[in-house]
Amino acid sequence: MKKKRMIIIVIFLVLLGTYFLKKEFDKKKLIESEGPRIEKYLKYNFKDIKSVTFTDVVMNPTGIPHIHGYVNDDAHLGFSAGIYDEHYEADFSWYNSEISPESNNLYKNKTVTEIEKEEANQKK
């Protein structure tokens, strides 16, 4: 009886561990696929963005993934980018509104699709 119980516990722990590893892999995959779009959005819409660092992916209670990070190697310039559709477009918020580029009138507000269309037209 004890041996059977131990086997069930071990199987449960293996399944639980596999579940959490898959979730972590999915987060990395999401950053790899949507990170370049977020970076393009930031560098186009805000002045003086030199680097973008992604730190985490958080699912909000409604199941929408939000990629968190910061810019210019400054953790005080943290952001959250929500992915509401198939790909990231423009849902973005700064953690500290006092230092955000929006407060300094540096914001252009074009979606990633609009930026890509503009880039395609410039290449023609």
C-alpha cells in the first residue's frame, strides 16, 4: 500500500514539474516571437530608446499575456506590453508615469502594423 502511494506521489510530482517547465518554455517562446515587435514599437514611438530588456511574462486574470521589461538598462523605466490579439500591436504602459516618454510629449502612437507598412513603403 505504501509503495503504491509513493508511486502515485512521484507520478504527480513529475507531471507537476513538467507542467511548470512547459509554462516557462512558453514564456520564453512568447518573448522570442513578440519581443522584436515590442522593441520595434518602442524604438519607433519613443525618442532615445537604445536598448530593450525583457524580464518576465505574466498572465493577467483574463488570460491576456503581458510581457514586462525595461529600456536603456534602467529598471526605473519599466513597462508592460499586453498581447491581446495574435501578435503584439500597441497595448503598452509604463510603470512610472512621471518619467514616461508620454509625459515628455515624445510619444508618436503608431501600431506595429502601421510601422511595418510605413517601412515597406519606404523600401519601394
